[in-house]
Amino acid sequence: MDQVGADYENIERVRAYDEQMSKVRDFNKEIEYIVNAIDLKKEHNILEFGSGTGNFTIAAARICKKVYAIDISSNMLTYLKNKAKQRNIKNIITIQSGFLNYQHKNELVDAIITNVALHHLPDFWKMVSLYRMNKMIKPGGKIFIGDVIFSFPVEEYKDKITNFINNIENSADPGFAEDAETHIREEFSSFDWVIEGMLKRTGFTIDKIDYRNDTFAIFICTKKQ
Ligand SMILES: C[S@@+](CC[C@H](N)C(=O)[O-])C[C@H]1O[C@@H](n2cnc3c(N)ncnc32)[C@H](O)[C@@H]1O
């Protein structure tokens, strides 16, 4: 349950998250993209790991039947719950738990979403968590993974990592650039082919890999029947 890398239990960080992130991300576009990617329908029950401040969770809850929001940060979950309450949204179930210890005791879900969170686990544990997630999804259901994932040749790592940090520094505030450095130093982003191999070995068919650039990729997959 410990935070690895950036500390998302820190209340100041939680409060600043949406404003800081919106300098480098378009949340509305992301939500629209994910809703289409998983073909979200009103009868669906879905689960989000690492739900954070709840931008996707809350938008999805307006469309579908139920959203399970799982995060190890109690402050993130409280923030999400307050946001949902202000919007009179009542179909979100928040659970303080993680990729590796969450026990899903309810009906299998139609989709799992995890955006910019799986990199908190090293590769062995990523594989275990994908295996566990596969068991929580209905056959034919979807998994959506968006994350900092590397798709450059390893010999270019110095330039690519420098660019990654510089790009964030140029578009956000200095604290965020420090986060980018922490990400590289202490968190566990993988190469694309590693994630691809893990998904194939844990019972998923890869429908699409969307490379946003050589440091961010999206995997949209279906659980095998
Ligand atoms: C960078 S934030 C992403 C939040 C949100 N998904 C988004 O797209 O903005 C990462 C989130 O993952 C959570 N997290 C970190 N390690 C986790 C773990 N092992 N299991 C579940 N959530 C975790 C953090 O508490 C944080 O809320």
C-alpha cells in the first residue's frame, strides 16, 4: 500500500493534481477516447485502477451502471468522493486497495481501465496484476491501459529521456518537471514490447496499440473467450 515514486497520498499534491495535469493533458478528449475505446454502455459495470482525482471515473459513472474506483491513496479517494457528491453521482464504489491486493468479490466487469498508473509496479508485478485483472473481466470484456511506455530503440535512451523531461518542463510548472525526473528514477515504465508480451500471456487479445509518441502508448485489448 506504499506509494512508489510520486506520493499521491500527499494532500497538497492531490489538490494540485487536476490543475497541474490539465497543462499537459486534455481530460475531456481522453474521456471521450476511452469511452469509445471500451464501447462503454449504460448497462456496463466497470472498474478503474489508480482512479486518482476521478476525472474518468466520474464521467464514466454518468454513462454506465456502476464504476468501481480503486486507489491506494485515501486522499485521492476522498477527493474523488467529494467531487462525485458535488455532482450528485451515486453509482461509484470507492475502495482503498491496489493492483495487487484488491479482491473483486462482485460480478465480473465489462471493462477495466487504468490510465497513467500501472507504471507504479515493476514488471514482475505488472504481469501479476494483469493476470489478476483478467480474472475480474467478463469473457469478451475490455482492458484499457494508457501509460508512459517506451517505444524507442534503447541506444537512443539518453536523448529520449532528456526530451521526455524537457517537454514536460516546457509545458508545465517546475514541480511537474521534477515529477518527470522522479518518474524516470524511481517508477517503472516499461518498453512497449514488454507490455505487449505480458498482455498476450495473461489472456488478452490486443485490438489496438496507439502510440501517442515514443514515451506514451495506449493498449486496448479484449479478454479471450
Ligand atoms: C498519476 S496518478 C493517475 C490518476 C488518474 N488515473 C489519471 O489518469 O489522472 C496515479 C494514481 O495511481 C495510484 N496508485 C499508485 N500505486 C498504486 C497501486 N499499486 N494500486 C492502485 N493505485 C495506485 C496513485 O495513488 C494515483 O492516484
